[in-house]
Amino acid sequence: MMPAESKENPLLKKGNSDAFFKEKYLTKNIRGVYHTKNGKYKACIGFKQTRYWLGTFGTFDEAVQARVAAEQVLYEGFLKAWHQWKEHADRDPAWARENPLTFDVEKVGGEFVIRQE
């Protein structure tokens, strides 16, 4: 839900041309969620030096939901894989040298596909 214009916030006063701060305030500083010129919201997420576009959404809340779902799949999935790999690596350092952690991500048909070896 977007905040309503008010006299209390100087960023939202009528005639304020500082679009950067206005844009930041209106999107509540949610990383990867952007308000577009046509009034919609787009969401994206970066992982391993690749930016994945999540889509264009009619509302801010929908874009945030898409971003949070992507974070859970990518970031939480990576952390879980790393902790499992690290636990095994601590028990067997030779295994760790022969089996580096791999966590590759692809977006196929709108869904994230994670490949671990």
C-alpha cells in the first residue's frame, strides 16, 4: 500500500521535482522493486552477478511478494546448500577439495531452477 500525499512529508509536496527521493519514498526502499512511469511496479533480483526480472505488477504489494518469494528460493536455498556442504567439508577436507560447492540458477518458464552437484 502506498503512502498518501501529505503536507508533513516534504518529498511528497506538490511541485517537488526531486524525482529520485520521491521514487525512493513511494517504493518504501524495497530493494529490487521499482515504480514505472505507467504506474505499475517491476521487480527483479540479482544473484551471482546475474539480474533476473520477476515481472511487472499492478500493485506495489504484488511486486514485493514476487521479490520475497525469489529471495526465499535463491538466498535461502543457497544458504541451506552452503551449510550442508560446509558440514560435510568440515568432516572430510579431502572431499571438500574434490567437490567444490556449485549452486547454479536458471530461470525456466518463469520458475527458478537450481542445479547443485
